[in-house]
Amino acid sequence: MYKPEFDEQWKGHFERLAPAVKERVVRKIKQVLEGLPGRHLRHGPDFFVEEVGQFRICYTSDEKRKVRRFFFVGDHKEYEKWLGF
């Protein structure tokens, strides 16, 4: 089991979501914290991405500290913008 940490920008991304989407994101985060293996982002080996329907969650994993730090959640267009496309 991992401990969660949230980047200072996470709150702004999360608060923009609809309540039903927030619930789905929270469920996915719980799975990630339980050890769900993520897939690496193509543009950064330190980041992982999980999909929740049309939404993406980006995070890093510190295996030594057993911490997963969450940076971004948003739809696929916001995700591409966050990545810098």
C-alpha cells in the first residue's frame, strides 16, 4: 500500500470536475494506492498515467518511500495541454 501526496496544482484540477467524475477519480486513486501498476507517460519516465473514462490522472511513484504523488487530473484535451502538445 502506498501513501498519497498531492502537488499544489492538484486541487485546482480536481475541483473543476463534476461530482460524479470526482467519485470515479477517487476510486481510481484508491486502486493506484493499493499497487495498481500504471503505464509510463511517453514524455517523461517519472510519470505514470491512469485513465478514468475520458479523464487522465498523472502521478509519480517513489518505491523507496512507498509514496505516490498526484499532479494532474483532467479530460484528454486538458491532459494534452498539460503535457505541452
